[in-house]
Amino acid sequence: MSSQDIPEENLPAEQGSTHGVPKPADEKHPFADPGLPPHEHRIQDIDERAAKRSERTVALLFTVSMLATIGFIASFVAIPHDEAIYVWPLGHINAMNLALGLTLGVALFAIGAGAVHWARTLMSDEEVADERHPIEAPPETRAKVHADFKQGAKESVIGRRKLIRNTMFGALTLVPLSGVVLLRDLGPLPGTKLRHTLWSKGKLLVNMNTNEPMRPSDIAVGSLTFAKPEGLEEHDHGFQNEIAKAALMIIRLEPEAIKDKQELEWSHEGVVAYSKICTHVGCPISLYEQQTHHALCPCHQSTFDLADGARVIFGPAGHPLPQLRIGVNDEGYLEALSDFEEPVGPAFWERG
């Protein structure tokens, strides 16, 4: 329904304005001003029932935002931070993160949509044109402001009272640290849990694909296999947190191709075990070049030489991949001889 379908007596009175009237070209304005098209009244300006419907729509959107905010708070309080759920096609994801993201997204979207609908349908629709004018202050005003500033600085004696000036600057510099301290309550400190994994002496290396313990004969020279600690299953509580630290790359090299002495000592018949977690930002490494013995992180192209202590030869990673010391038990299965000697993954702020 448009204003053309409404009797003239129901249309709002036009504001007195000439900005829509075409103006011919002249010497000062060589291009003719075509003016503005006739104003088209909104249905809400004409029909109060339509205005009421828009009002109810805006109120409904704001109410949805309030309910979503309540849902956000309830999700934060009620959902365990380590609970995971399966969502197709995303797979297993953290339930709290999903709930917080959805509720906060709905809350913000509903506020924005309500404000836009309010502005488009109920706020004033009057078209106003105004002539451009200089935004800078006239010279006399700027001169007065500069003079007032200099006079105020002089009267404050900040130039002569250096003790006051310096302590003021110190106070203004330190007070933002209060906010930094508050970050401490965003969560408990990690303690030493980032330094340790599930690997320990005697833990068998289990193939991630077959879920079976591994023998040296299962690994061909030049191959890449992924392993996890014995006893860690996908349905276990906290599986994602543990595998993010304990995932292994198992590579078999010719012993004479291993350049690093420690790497050779910590291997078994050329079978070496390195952390799968990139030391840049923690991405899983999955690309291996057989001829060069280089492992590539697909996220930011950090490249590690697995025949030379997994040292970084390219990319932003800051340190080599940690190696796990391995051996063979009495039954011929590969086992860990200890945990990693250093923390796996990227550096963290309290890492020594």
C-alpha cells in the first residue's frame, strides 16, 4: 500500500521546503539542479494500525534480545566448560562455546534489527537538505582557544611544579594496570598442566587409525604414522584436551640418515616419535616429505627437519618439535620411556 492509494486528506501535511524544486543552470552553477523526486509517504505515516504493527515488531525483537541475554547468562552458569556435543556437520564441539555464541549473536542481532526497523518505519521520515558550510572555526575563535589554553597552563603552574607534573603522569600511567590485574580472574592459572602429557614410562604407542599397539615392523621406512597414548579413547572425558598435547608423529628413517645425536639415542631402529603439535600456534602437523624428511604445518607453513632434531628450517615457529624418547617392551611393542622433556606446542606466558 503506497501513498497513492490514500485519499489526500489522510496524507501528512508537507513541510515548507524548496529544496526539491528544480533550479536552472546559471553562471555560478553551470549544472542544473534536477531537484528531488516527490516524497513517498510510508504506510506507517498514513495508517496507525501499520504503525502499531511496526511498534510490536520492534518490541518483539528487543524482547528476543532480552531472552537471549538471559540464555547467555544461564549457559555460562549451567553448562560445564568441558562438555562436548555432536552437531552435524560440525562434529564434536564445546557445548558452552556453542551456546554462548548463539545466544550472544541472537541478542546483538535482535537489538540491531529492532533499531533498524524502528528507524526505517517509525522515526521521522522528513527529508532535510542543508547547505554545506566550513567546519573550521574562524581565526578569532581559534586564537581565543589557544590563548585560553596557554593561560590555563600558566595558571596551573604545571611547568614550575615538576613534582606535581611527574606524579600526575605516573598516576595516569599506572591506573590502567588495574584493568590488567582484573584479567587474573578470567580463569585459573594453568599451573604445570601445560608442561605434562599422558605419556609416561611404559605407555604403549597406539596407532590412531587402527587403535592397536604398534611394533617397529609395522612402520615402513619413509612412512608417517600418528599415535596416541595407550588407554586414551575418543569417548573419554577430556579426550580433546589430552590428545591436543599427546598426539605423536611416528616416522621411520634410516639410522644413518639421522643427523642429531640425541634424536638417534631417543629413537629405536630409526623409528622416531615427535609431537604432532606445531610450536607456532598449536596446529596439528600432517604433511611429510619423504625425500627431505621435512614436516610441514599446513596453517602457516612452518617446516621442521625430522632428521635433524626437528629444528625449524622455515616459517614462524619459534622452536623445534619436542621428541618423545621411545623403546620396545618385552613383547616387542613400542613404548614411551618417559614424558616429553619439554612442553609441547606453542610457548605460553609462564613457560620457563
